[in-house]
Amino acid sequence: MAVHEHSHRSPGFHLSFRRNRTGSAIAVSARVGTHLTHAYALASLRILTGFVFLWAFLDKTFGLGYATASGKGWIDGGSPTKGFLGSVAAGPMESTFHSWAGAGWADWLFMLGLLGIGAAVTSGVALRPAAVAGTAMMALMWLAEWPPARHLSDGSPSMSTNPFVDYHVIYAVALIAVAAAGAGATWGLGRGWAGLPVVRDHAWLR
């Protein structure tokens, strides 16, 4: 009788063990799948955001016919800052931006910023410095457009659709998010970059 009862307990024990193993495997698989989904989503956000900066650099440099007309690119003698900063018509820095418009140092700083941020973020390296530089650039451009203004300095409607949040704010937050998440390892060169001795010794370069 004791042997008979034991034979009933033993299969039950093994069946329960198999179920636990199966449940654990499913849970681990779900966690791995979720992690990969997050990694791919952040990598996509990183690449798309980086390409925004990289494309702006290419268009303004070569006059590809989008925001910059053909023949008016930087290499053709055009100024990438003159039109934008010269047309600022609202905000507390209006006169300051007018004085910067078309200045050689402003052109070089702006274009190198677009190239550096775009290349770094698209490739997944130096995301933290790129996020700082990109956020500073977006803040200045937000000040130039000055979304809080309902009217321009000449009294005409500003056509602002939101007094606080516009695409400059979204780009800045995206840069900060991918840098904080270390999103350069997926579909990027971030893993190799992080392994460089100088980067290991200076975490702010990651």
C-alpha cells in the first residue's frame, strides 16, 4: 500500500516540476522579447533623430533643393544662418540673433554642430556629448522661433500652435532619452565606442 501511494506521488511531483520549468522558460522568453523590443525601438528613435541633424547639414551644405535652394548651399557661398537668424521676429533675443546672422563663426559653429550631432547619434557613439550639444542647439532655435509669442514684433500673428512644446523640444527630449538609455549598442557602434580606453576612463564621452 505504501509503495502504491508513493507511485502516485512521484508522477505528480515530476509533472509539477515540468510545469514550473515551462513557466520559467516562458517568463524568461517574454523578458528577453520585451528587452529586444525596447532596444529596437530606442535604436530606431536614435537613428531617425540623428538623421534629422545629418540631413539638415547635407541640405544646407550642398543646396539639395529642400530647405536650401539649389545653388545657395554653403559650398556655393551661401550662409546657413543668415536667413533663419535674420528673420527672427519675436522673443527676448531678437536683436542678438540678428547680430549673429551670417557671421562666419556662427555658420561654422552651426554646421559643425549639425554634422557632429548627426553623425554621432546616427552611428550610436558619443551620445552623451551629442545630447548636451543638441539640447543647447534646440534651446537656441526654440528661443529664435519663440513659440510663446502670439504676435511678432510687427504686430502680425505669430501662427504659433503651442506656446511651450514644439519640435525643438521633442528633438531635445529624444536626444536625452537615447543617451540616457545607452541606445548606441543596437544597430550602432556604441558597444565598440564604450570599449575604448579613453571612453572607459571618461564616462561622459559615452
